[in-house]
Amino acid sequence: MEQITDDIIASAKAAHPSKELHLLKTEHGSAIFQVPPAEIWDTYWDLLVAPESRGSAFKHLVFGSIIYPDRERFVKEVAARPGLVNSFADKLVEIAGNKRVTEAKKL
């Protein structure tokens, strides 16, 4: 995966002005994602809870949220490093708001 420059970030923001974008980095490269849209999240969750489709849940979440590189190029990069899906999915789950409760207080 190529290095994502300030120009690429500016271009992504200009092309998607109404979306909240996030730059996610691994040691193997970086990508720009949007917060997973509700319809992508809902399908991800349906896939995740059904044992026969659990393996495709992370792919659906990641491929449905990618902004840069384009989907076709990203699919090729993931084919070379399939673990990228899990690395990016873990962070996308958090970005979508699914975090562990850090505090609970009895009222």
C-alpha cells in the first residue's frame, strides 16, 4: 500500500464532504475509511451472528467502508495480505461506536 499524502487526504475530504473520514495505518500500509454506514453495520452484524457467514462479516464491514484506495485496488492489496481485513475491521468497529463500556454506575 502506498503512503497516503496530505493531497490524497484533501482529495478524499473534498470528494466526501458529508462523511466522517478516518486514516487507519498498519505497518503494511494505510487506508482511508468512512465511519461504517448504518446499512453496512446492520449487514455486518447479521453476518457476524450467523455461524455460517461469520467469516465474511469483517470483509463486508471493511470493503463497505473503504474510501481510499479505491475498492478494486484495495481488494488486490488485501489478497496479498489477507490479515489487513482483521486489522482494519477491529478499528472500524470502534469507530462505529462499538466500544466496551468503561464505566457503569448504579443509580
